[in-house]
Amino acid sequence: MEIIDWSRIKYRIDGIPPTVAVIDRFPDLSAHRSQFMGYPIEIDGLPEGYDPCDFVLRYLILTDAPGTPADNIPDPAEKKAWALKQLGVKSVSTGMLGVATHKSPMFRIRRVLFLRLQYNEFYRVLKQLEAELVALEESEIPSDEREAKSRQDRMKGLMNNIVEVKNQLFRGDTSKLIEETLMALVVNENLGLRPEEIAAQLAKGIDPLAEVSILADPELDNL
């Protein structure tokens, strides 16, 4: 029998039955209810008794919450399999695969919102870096060759720093899709759209993160 040390995890969800929404047990999560429970997600093959939104939140707690036992599992695929096993998943359905591989957009949004909440110090740095990059992009390209080179070097440095902070946020479990969703959230928030407003739009069937990316600027392709 597997012995699991739950003592360090931020949210003790072991022992909470599927019929009880875990968000109601933790005030800091329930304060952001709309971000995790306010818009639908469809997952086939759910173990009996689970609400899909609650299931995904439990999964995120097991894979991404501070102090999770999954931190001792270096391989992302094994970490995901471990989390699904804890939730009673006996076989990985197509819907479960959409969660585990970031192919479900509604899962990707929930994960970046969860990471934003749990690792806000990294997220704040990411927002600042993105804002600096946008300001630099919008600045006039200097006619002086040395100044232009300095501007280009600064943009490269900001992009490298963004990559580094993203790696710290994702902690090894990343993909192009989830990174695009994260940066879309950052861009929207820097433009003044709060996560609660994003959740409200998602509840209406509108995905404000679908087409936003800081990598859309063709100037960056030449760096």
C-alpha cells in the first residue's frame, strides 16, 4: 500500500468525499469561486460522484499546489498519472487525456488561474516583464546603430527572462498551448481585464484568451 505524506500540501483534500466541493473548505479558494467553478468544463469518464469543475480543481491541487506530494515525482506524465489515480481514475478517457495534455482550453484557463493564485510572486514578475516588453516594442526604433542594437539586446533579455519565469511557474509541466494561455492572461490583465471578468465572459461562452499572444508581433520573430 502506497504511503503518502500529506502534511506539507497547502490544501488537505484527502478524505473530502466527491460529493463535497473542495472549494468550500478553503477560504482563499472560495474567494475566487468564479475562476474555478463559474464556467463549464466537459470531461467524460469522471469517477462517480464528481462535479467536473470540482474534479479539475482537485487535480490542480494535487499537481500544482505548494507542498503537494507530487513534487517528489520529477516526470510530468507520472505526476499526472499519480494525481488521476488519487482521484479514482482507473483508465484515461479522451476527456481525461484533454486535461492531462493541456488540450482542453477550459482546463488550460483554470490551470493558469490556479498558478496565478498559488505563485503570485512569479506571476507579478511576469506581468512586469511583459509590460516592459510591450513598452519597448511600441517605442521608436533608434536611428543610431548602437542605440538600435541596445534596444534589440534589451528585448532579447526581456524575452529570456519571460521564459525563465514561465519555467518557474510551470515547474516542468508545460506545453506551447498552456504557455500561450498564460501569456494571454498576462496580456489581458495588463490591459485591465481582471480574472473575474474573464470568468464571467467564459460563462457566456466567450473566450477572451483565445487569440491574444505577445508573440504575435512580427518584430519579435527577427530577434
